[in-house]
Amino acid sequence: MTKFQHVKLPLLLSTLFCFALVLRIELWTPMHSDDYTYTLKGISFDATLNHYMNWSGRFVADFLSSAVLGVNNHTFSTTFNAFAFVALMTTIWWLPRFGEKSNAPNGTLAFLLIFCTYWLGNPRLGETSFWIVGSANYMWTNVLHFFFVGLFLREASASVPRSFLRVCATLALATIAGWTNENTSVTTLALMTLYTAYDFYRGQRNWKLLLYVAGFAVGTLLLILAPGNAKRLVHFPEWTDLTLLQQIQMHLEHRMSTAMGRIWPAIAVLLALACMRPNLSKAGQWYVSLFAGAAFISLLAFVAAPALPRRSLNGTLVYLLAAISFLLTYWNAKSSNSRLALRVAVVVIAASFTLSYVLIYRSYRDIAVQTAIREQIIQEAIARGDAHIDVPAFHFGPLLRSASDRFDDYFDYGSIPRYYRTSATFSEYPVRGHYDSIEKARALRH
């Protein structure tokens, strides 16, 4: 067996193992929240344009979510979501591995550490990674976004000219990547601009970098300047009524610290690894600092956002994971103390992940049973011709981080009747525990 096979086989097996773990949870996650709305929206030109003009500038995320949900096959949509989950982890792992670092050590370890840290450090794992619409906004778009960032870094370090076809494809991806998510797009655009300016200052006249920055800027402008974004601001009077100075003060004094507290596990992992004296080269130090700084800048970029929900921090989390990926890729420490500290950190993180996964596994397995009961209630009520259908809410079992590991509990009573093609009205009642029959669901009514 060659050295290449020795390195790649464990990584491939680890990737497949992680995919299987995620897929099991995804398959148990039901349609919920905005999934109904985006299924009904469709991907026609009129529907897409109307959504862009009146609700959201996230054209890429909104189109992808409706396209995947429009297949109307739960196995397909959840498998796609599990693939996107692993694709994001792989993209983060791949990001620093260009040039002489393509066969860097710690490959499998780095992938597993990134996977576990994303799982444990995600302030809204259920909403960003198990919910289809949430994943489209905060996970699928990050795959496109950071895949382009990786191509940009390779272009910046390339010593040979690229083919015209490859340049055109990268340029197209630049525009798509810029049209994904507000705070990451603004952050990456700023960093790319500074990187390109410094490149020219050093006398490196790579004109393709300017082209990619321009393409990315076009996508970012299409995202931020969408008419739908301005119209949606009417739903946030508590923010729009503040003066600009008050908004900045509130963001810097309150929202920033709250946001950092919500992603503390990823920050702790990065700081712990940095304290192990990994003996990074200057290039390694620069890249780690760049992406750690990008995480901080992405939080500052939220100063213009009327709200800062937990799930919107997924982009910041990915920047931190990129910094961790660079740190592990450029890890040159030879001392036994550094190696021991790294192993201890991996054991602690792996143990925490295992506990989290077991609890999520049990809870989402129960959710799948509850989903079947809810569906039975709905179908029987529609068959009887009921004018109103009352369904039990989902009940989650114990979770390591209840605020993070649950999926969104919004009940879309407006879209659900249209989805089931009934004139009946819908409502949802809370329950005190897990139910596996209609009778038990009624008995547990809160």
C-alpha cells in the first residue's frame, strides 16, 4: 500500500462514518417551520423574482431550498442535507491544503476535530444543519462560499497560469459565493480586497484576483441591496426606531459579547490548540490570524442587522473552524508535551461529541414517532372533513444543549393547510412528554 493510500483511506472512512451519523439524524427530522412555505414557493421565475423583490436578497439560498424541497421526497432532501453537512466539513478541511501542504500530516485527525467542533460549537445545530430551509441559508451557502475562498487562495499562490475555462468557472462561482449570506459576504469581500491590494503592493500583478474580487462584489451587492431586504425592515421597528449611534452602541456593548458567548466552544478549541505551542511557520501564523480575525470582523458586520439570531452565527463559526484547520495543517510541533496535549484535547472533544450525539439520537428517534402520529391525526381529520385540525407539538427528550440541538419550533399555520390542500385551519397544542399514539398525545396535552 502506498503512502498516499495510507493517508487517504482513514480519511475516506472517517468521512463516510460522519456522513452515516448525520444522515441518521437527518432522516428522523421532519418537515417543519418554513419548509412548507418554500416547498409551495417553487422555483419559477415569477416566484423567485417576487421573493427577491419583497422578502429576501438571499437568492441562492432561497432558490436551492425550494428546488430541493420541491422534489417532495423526504429521503432525497435529508440525504442532500447530510451530504452538504459533510461537504462543508470537507471544504473547511481542504481549505488550507494547497501547494506543499496538500499532503500535510494530521489529515484525518483534523477532519474529525473540525466535525466535532462544528457539532459542539454550533449555537443552533438543529436549525442550521437539520432543518432544510435553515441549512440552505446557513450551511449549503457556506459550502459554496468557502469552496470559492479555497479556489481564490489557490489562485493567489499559483505559479502557473490557469486555463480560460477554469477562470470563467471560478468567476461565476465568485458571484454566486458573494450572493449567499450577508455577514460572511461582507467579511470575505473586505479580506479579499485587502489581500489583493497587498499582493499588488508586493509587485505580484495577478489580474485574475481583481476579476474575482469584482465578481464577488457583484454578488454581494445583489444580496445586500435587494428590495426585499428594505421591505422586511418594517418587521423590526424596535431596531429601525434607534439612531445609528444607538444601533452601533447596542451592537458593540451587548450583541457582540452575547454572540461570542454563544460560540465559546469553538473559541475555546482554537485558543487551547494555540496554547499547545504548535510551532507554526510564519505562513501558518498569518493564515490562522487571518481567519480568526475574519470571525471577529463577521461579528462586527452584524452592526447593520436588525436582529442577531443564534443561527446567523454559523458563518462566524466556520471562520473559526477554518482557523483551526490552518493551525492543524501547519502544525510543526515535535515535542512530546504538545503531542500529548493534542491527544488529550481530542479525547475530551470526542467524549463530549459522543454524549451529545447519543442524546440527539434518542430525542430525534422519538421525534420520528411523533411525526407519524401527527401525520395520522392530519390525514384522519382531512378524511372526516374537519374544519379545524389540532395537532400535538413536538416534544424533545433531554439534550446536551437544548437551545442548540432542537430544530425550529415555529408552526406555520398559514402554509400547512395549503401544503395538505385542505380548507381546514390548523393549530398546535403543547404536550408534557413523548407520545407514541393519538390517545397518549391527547392525555399529555399541557
